Amino acid sequence: MNYETSKPDNVNDASGDGARAADVDLHGGESPEISRRRFLEAAGFTFSFVALNGCSRPTPELALPFTEQPEGMIPGQSQSYASTCAGCPAGCGLLGGVRDGRPLKMEGMPEHPLSKGGLCAIGQALPLGLYDSHRLKHPLQRGEQAEWKQVDQTIIQTLEKVDASGGAVRFVTSTITSPTLRSSIDAFLKRFSDARHISFDSLSCSAILDAHEKTHGARLLPHYRLEDASVIVSFGADFLGTWISPVEFTAAWRTRRVPTAERPEMSYHAHFEGRMSLTGSNADRRFRLAPDEFGVVLSHLYVSLAERSGEVPQHDALTESPLAAADLAALAERLWAARGESLVLCDSQDVAVQVLVNAINYLLGNYGKTVDIARPSRQRQGSDRDLLELIDELRAGKVSALFVAGTDLTHNLPGHDTLAEAIGKVELVVSFAERQDDFASLAHFVCPDHHSLEAWMDAEPVSGLVSLSQPMLQPLGKTRSILESLARWSGHEDSAYDILRSSWETNILPRTMSTTATTLREFWDRSLHDGFVEVVPTENAATKVGDFDASSVNVIAGRGNAAEYCLTLYSKIGLTDSRHAHNPWLQELPDPVTKVTWDNYVSVSAATAEKLKLIDGDVVRVATPGNGASLELPTLIQRGQHDRVISIALGYGVKGTDRFAKVGPQWFEGRPTVEPGGLVGKNAASLIDPGNGSLSLVRSDVTLSKTDRRHDLASTQEYHSLEIPPNVAPHGAEVRDIVQKTSLPEFAKNPESGKPEHHFDGQLQLWPEDHAKEGHRWGMAIDMNACTGCSACLVACQSENNVPVVGKDEVRRQREMHWIRIDRYYGGDDDDVDVSHQPMMCQHCDNAPCETVCPVLATVHSDEGLNEQVYNRCVGTRYCANNCPYKVRRFNWFDYPHEDSLLNLSLNPDVAVRSRGVMEKCSMCVQRIEEGKIDAKRRGAPLVDGEIKTACQQSCPAQAIVFGDLNDAESAIHAADENPRGYGVLEEFNFRQSVSYLRVVRNRGDLQTDGGEHV
Amino acid sequence: MHRIIVTVILLVGLFYSLIVLASGMSKWRLPDNQQGYSPKQPIAYSHRLHAGELGIDCKFCHSAAEHGQHAGIPSTDVCMKCHKFVTSSFDVLQEEMKKSDKEKRKPNTIISAELKELYATLDLDDPKTPRPNGKANSIPWVRVHNLPDFVSFDHSAHVTAGVACQKCHGPVESMERVRQFESLSMGWCVNCHRDATENGIDGHAVNASLNCTVCHH
């Protein structure tokens, strides 16, 4: 036992025993600092101490009861508060789930006349914004923390000076649908001799409003009624994604998109666009058309329709149409046949084009039917003209006081530097921003408004529909409602609640539709309980109709376009403008079409990419030589993109988003989500064209050039594919029938059309007897014809099930944790691309491939048909994920960060926060199933169908998801299961899934029914 | 030489730890098994007195047990429903009454040591007079029954099914200071679920599920 080592430095080692020699040999002559034996000794002691510690008593945990329990509050039980979503001006109905005093889960309000129970990804992500520790907690005076008293005093003094000198006061807001806030602003501005309230939307409908001023004598935005339209033709309007009120439009669009065997009817939806939008991807027929050519095609369409009406106006010669004459004639024919129930929509910011759209809708008799101007929408009020005037005033130094609320003025406008300089000349600059955004850092005072879940507010998204927002918790910081701030500066001490009540007394109560006399209290209580109230709409402001002549065509008739490229700026679902850029759920939400997270990019067509020798991720430079602006962003090659169109998303490059550098797990190979010194994406607002009296998001004077740099994009679509790689596919199985499609004529003939021939009897079961499911048998059906791919379910699931955010680098490594993903499939060619969206989550197979390979029984089957994942048993072999044909299992590679104690308040206490090394996946919201069952037990009544709703189902704006008990013959899921359109993905393998899909039906005769590619 | 010393020290240490562990053998438990845990509470509230001697129903104070997942610790205003008037034990009050009758004076308010602490949390001098600008605080009770975070337990489901409180909490009505009576381990839960499904509860059939996700989600 007395070996000597050859190393002199070991000679003096007091503990030099036998193991030394072995160590030295093992390590090839080099001695490590700590020997293996020493290490094992230490580890052994440590582990035994840890084990012994486990046997000790825990540190005492306190349970603090109320001193006085609020009435009706039950600890641990969720209560719903009816409110209005303030994520955008669409004003959808919201039910805020509040548990033990904290808002946790936002749900759609099924009774709401507009949103009808849907809620988009933004609405779902509100709680994360609420618990954001970077939100301002106190007012700022020149960037320093200040007290309200001191801020108020200085602002009031400065305002008095401005008032005395007769200086100009300008109040810029994003669209305000709140009647109370509007009147508060008006009251505040009244005392100044030169004061104006300017509405500015970074995604404005200014041209539609201006066009109606021309054609109908009133600057209004019609309320489009898609539920009444059997033919919808959209020119660029992404109404299912981001345009005006997507949740409302999705719900309305859906009502005519679900044919049944008894009534094989559905609406026809044609879509013209240059980029690939969510709406375009759902159209029956999508035409590639650059946005600068909308006018030309519309002028041809107008003339073609006018010919059918028999009154063709004398017009100039039309520019040649890029659309084939046959297609145009077919479209005109469809529209003409559906007079009074058709709808032409357009997102152009060119007033002349919008006038033409009005003329077409008028010609088709759609006004008063699908285009409602008697009860106009107030969801977009912004005026580009007013804003451009303001910019001129600012540049000329004519503004004395500038107030900005609800928008980041400098971030969302081009010419940032000169604008910042102009704002520097203003005597008093006040921002109401919730964080120190780009404009707020220029402001003298930042008076942070409450988060919408902390504040009293109202909204009138459509004339005659007024809804209330109520606070769901005490404000987390020393923020103050904008209503209160304005009152203080006008010399009132009223609270926001009092201001709202008195505004309702004077403005809303007199408009009540109730025939019996109502007191304010009754009216208020009922409205607050319901969340909304329908009142008499304000008077129809339109003074004239039908004032169309050839001039509307002539303006466009002579236009030609020869520009090489047409730049289109758009907004992504979930982010809209810059206001949600600090929400990591929305940043990690894959774009429904491109599936890219955490970045914006330049989308180009394959032909353009080939021309410039670009591949995905090559950084390109987009420049506008006219005003010297340029932007360098990575390329993304997009199917269905017009060859001339390059598109870039707005709402990126927001100040402060460098905070997300360390958003995911930090490990030695990890790369930051945001590069050092950078931000999440880049701000494309510099490319907005402020010419021609509008802030145009479309411009033709751009150049595109390749740089030699690369920037990797994190996309979720290139993996988790259900396809067999072509090189290994057996003969005849190269294409799997994952997305099944049929056309409406075929469907009318045979409701089961589109069904492939399978060679199995479907009756084989692995365990036929011992797994009888006699009680409940949970199942889900997804109507792929209703699903638009809007991804609201994805964030709903994330919020409900504590799904962590992993950051860009982990997404690149295919390790995003979303339990539900939306697979996107392309069919057809670039000119006529056919896209399908398929939500994919655990299919809860009866013959589950994952269950048979788990060595520790961590994934087992319940007697109610659920595939259960037991985290505490899981040892992380990942065999189950390898064996899952749907690729829906997610492995926790890390303990994802939960250090932000404020952010942790958004965690759902009913769902375990998973630790490193365990597998997880969709549980079909088993916590909700258990809660529903217990609820029924408490009531002593059987469970009613529809009572339990999964998180994804509840929020779906298209009501595409049905969930319920397959054993209940009366249930909706049972009916869906027997739907002739129903099929199971990969059902030929006899997994006997609990999730089924309803086949896509396209309203066209010439459908290519190949499955599509998963690219 | 030093090897002998080390061996001796190790042997001494081994014997010492064996003695220590053996003496505490009766208290051995697996990690996280808190059976018998009985922490000192901020106010020496006696369940024996209230639930046992006075026979107050458990659900009078823990009313949420019927309605939600947590039984809940009663808010202080529940205590004050009685203790606005009852300021000390019956014997002490009775004696003071007799004494005051004898001495022909109004009885003095006698407040027991525990109730003094209760009033202190509400910032009251005596049960009826709040201190000006007083601030009521929650009583920092120490939680006794605490399941791990990965377990969901719903009181109302069990109460509705007819499971007696004592089945899990033991004879609380005889405990001066509450202690965890059962192990509350998974095996213990599962045994009861099996037994309930097989034999029913109080004569009526129940379906106590054995699915993992009933408790773990």
C-alpha cells in the first residue's frame, strides 16, 4: 500500500495513500486538484447531510388570514371580473380570473356582442405586462424619481404660463374609445386658447376615415359585418390577424365558414396581398398582388361591376390590370351575385383607393348591410393628416406643451433624430407611458398611467356598445390613472371611479335602451356586472350617400408602376405596435405564418432571393434613397410573397428590450437572445413614408442589397415535422395525409370527400378489456376550417400551464416549451398558394406510443382517456418524446428562470412548475377537468357539457376547438366525433387518439388536394 | 500513527451518531413526512376547548372547506363574533361576577392572556374600543398541514363526499395545540382512496379516483 508517485509535488501530500497512484495513472500523469476518492468522500458526506436534513422539520411557513374576509371570497378559488381588454382599441370583452387577489388568467367573455368569447394572444398576455417589474412605479421628473405632489405643482405652474402666453397645447393619443377619457381630455384642453387632441395610430385607418369624409360627409370608420357577408374580397386587409378588430372579425368570419352535410354552404373569401398574411393564408383563393397595384385592380373591378349594373361612368383609359381578365370577371360575377351580402375591404392608406372601395361597396349595395355606418366603429380614429401637421408645428417650434398617451410617438414615426430635436424645443413635454420608452425619455415628466388591469375605464368600440373596465387589484406601484392626472391639473381632486361614474351619469345613462326608468346605481351595477351595455348609438353622422362618379376611377386610371420593389410595413400578431414589446410571451410567440420568434426580418419571395443570391438569415440592407433612411435586417424567404414586395414588421427595436438578453437559461453554450448593444429586432418606423399627406406603410422607392453578414433567425417550423424525410419514405408513403382537404362542390356531393383510403380496420386495440372507460372519456375536436392559426390558444395555454419562456437561443435549439403549436402547411405554387394551419398538441392516444416506452411509468393512461404525465416519476430518459409521432412532448433541459418574484405572481397555483430533467406536454388542462368535476360534485348535479373548457378552447376567437366527454351522447364533442369531416392525424397507425380534426373545406372548384408541405 | 488516531476519532464519531440516531428512532421519518409536527402558534389557541369542550363545528370557522380547495384559516372577524363579548374563560368571568355582586360594583373586564394577544393584532385595547389610527394586522399563524407544491388537494371534494375532518386531521377536538396526526403521504392517500371506492363512505358509494392527475397536475 505504499506506492510513491513520480510527481515531486505529491511527495509532501499528507494524505498520499494508495489511491493517488491510480489517479495519476488514470489522468495520464497529471494530478487533478482534487482526487476522485476525495471527491467521492466529500460528495458522500454532503449527500448524507442533505438526506439527514430532509428528515428535519421544515422552516415554519406562515398562513396569514384576513382580518376581515371580503364577502364571497373563498381562498384559492378563482373569481371572474367582467372587464374590457385594453391591449388594443378593439375593446374585446374580458373575464379576468382573479385568485386570492391576483389576476392570473384572462378569458374571453362569451356574452360580448363583438368578441363573442374570443380573446387574442395580446389579451391573454396582459397579466405578464401587469407583473412586469420594469414598469414604472412612480412619476419621473426629468428622468429622476419624483413625488406626485411636486410633479403636479410644476406641471400646473407651467400650464398657467402656457395659458397666459396663449401657447399651443397638443395632446397626442392612440385611438381612444373611452367616452370618459375623451371628454376628460376635451375638458382639460378647453381652457387653453390653442389646444388640440390628435389621435395617432401607428397602424392607421386614416385613409378609410378620410374617404368616408369625402363620400359620406362624415369622417367615420364603418363597422364591417363579416357575419352577413357571403363573398369577402380583401385587398391587403389582414382582418383575421391585425386589422382593426381581429377577434371580432374572426368570430364573424367563422360563422359562415363551417359547412355541414345538411347545409353545404360557406362564404367565399378572396384575398389580394403582396406579403403572406394570416388572413391571406386562410382565403379560399389568394392572389399575389403588390399593394401599390391595389388601386389598378380595384378600378378594373369597379368598371366591371358598373358594367353589370348597366351604368358605366365615362372614365379615362385604365392601366393594364396585373390580374388575369378571367379571374377578374369571375370575381366580379361572384360579387355581383352576392349584392348586399358581399364585402370589399382594403387596408390601403391611399384615400383615392379607399374612395374606390367605397364606390364598389356602394355599387354592390353593401352600405347598411355588411358596411354599417349607422353604428360606426370607433376602433381606429387616428388621423395621419393631423399628425403630420403636428410634426410641422413641432419642427417650427410652435408647440408650447405636448402630452402623449398610449403611444410611443418618437418610436413609431420616421425621422427620429430631427423629431427628438424638435420636441426638445417644447416648453412642457409630458408622457403617460408605463415605462421609460423612447418618447418618455425625452419628456420632462413621465406620469405613468395604471396598467389596464389596475384601472377604472370605459370603452365604446362600436357606437352604441359601451363597456367598462374595472380594476382587479390595487395598483402595484405609485402610478395614477390618466383620468386622475388630468383632473388634478384642472384643479379637481376626484378619483377615477368618481370621474367615470359622473361621466356615465351625464353621458351614458341618458342613452339607455331600458324602457323603465333606471337609476344610475341600477344601470351602473348591471353594466359593471355584465361588463358592457348596449345603448342608443350616437346619431348617424353621414350626410350624403352615393356621391360617386368617374372621378374616383380617373384618379387611379392612369397609374402605372415600374418600381423594382414595393416595401410593405406591417405588424405581427401579438406585437402590433411597440406597446407589447416588453412582453416575453408575445416575443416568443411564433409568427403564425413565418413561425419566427424574437426577431423581425425582411420577407422576400423565392425569386427575389434567387436574384440577389440570398438565403434565410442573410442580412440585407433596405434603403430609401429619398430620405436617406436605411435598415439592415436578416432575410426570410416567404412562400406566396410577391416578387416585388419586401415586407418588414413594425413594433421591434423598442427601447429597453435589451433586458431580454438573458431571458432564457444561462449556461456555458448559451447565446444571448439580444446581441450586446442591440435590441429585440430593429425599428422599421424609419422607413415609413410621410409624404402625400399620410404616414404610408407602403412605398416603392426602396432599394434592396445584400451585405456579407448573417443573423440567425429562431423559427419553430423547421423541426417537429410529422413528415417522413423523402429519402427514407417507403414507396407510396412519401406524403402523409396530415392535413386533409376537400372543396365545397366535392363536399356537397360527398361529406366524407377528401378522406384517404386506409388499410386498417380501426378496431384493433392493445388492451380491449382492462381499460374500459366507463365514466368520462375526454376528447377534443379541432375544426381546421374554422381555425385561422391566430395563436391565441398558444398564449392561453402558456398562461394557464406555467409554460416557461426559453429565449431565442433555446428556440434555435428546438427547445421551446409551448404545449400547443400551430403547424403550417403550404400547398400549391407561389401564385396560388394554399396554406393550412393545424394546432398540434398531445393527442392523448389510447394506444399511446409514449406510454409503452417509459421505463418508470411516468406517463400512464387514466381511466378517463387522458395520457398523464407524472413529473415526479419522470427521470428524463426522453424515450417518450422520441417515440411520439406527433412531436408534442417537451423536455425541461433547465430550471427555467423564476427569480423575479413579481413576475412569479403570474404563475397558476393549480399547475406545478416543472423542474429540470422532466418531460411535459399538454394535459388537456386536467386541472380544469378536476375543478369542473369537483364543482359538479359540490352542486350535487351531474357535469353539464360545455362546463369544462380547456384554456385553448376558451379563448379561441374562431371557436375551432370543442372539448368534452365522448361518453356523453348529447355532448358537442360527440357530435363533432361523428362529423363526416372528422379524421385523426396519422390515424392509419391506430394510435386511437382522443383528439380529432375536421377536414378543411375550400370554397373553390379547382382545389389541389395534395397534403401540402411542412416548410 | 496518525492512521490510528483517525480510526479512533472515526469510531468515536460513529458510536456517537449511532447513539444519537437510536435515541431519536421513534421520531424517524422519511423526508417531507411531517407527521407529529406541532409548531408553537403566535396565540395559544386551543382546539380542545373550542371544538372539543364547546363543541363548535369545524366548519363554523373553517367555512371554506365546503366551498373550495383550501379549508382556510378563519379571518380575525370570525374570532371577534364571539370574542367581542367573551373575553376570558367562563370560570374566571363567573368568579368576577360573583365577586362584583358581593362587593356591589360593576364587574371588571377581565381579558385572558391569549385574548389580549388577539385584540393586540386588531389594535384594540379591549374588545369594543379600537385605538385611534389603529392598524389591524393578520395573525401570523404557523401552517401545520402543508402538502408539497406538486400536490393539489381540494377540501370541498372530500367534505362533499362525506369524509370526516378527523379522517385526515385526527382528533383535533382533543388537541390543545394542533399537530399533524397522519403522515399525509401519497401511500396513505391512495390507501384511503382504494378503501373508499371499495367500501364507500358512511354507506354511500363513491368513486375516489386513483388517476395520478387527480392530485398531480
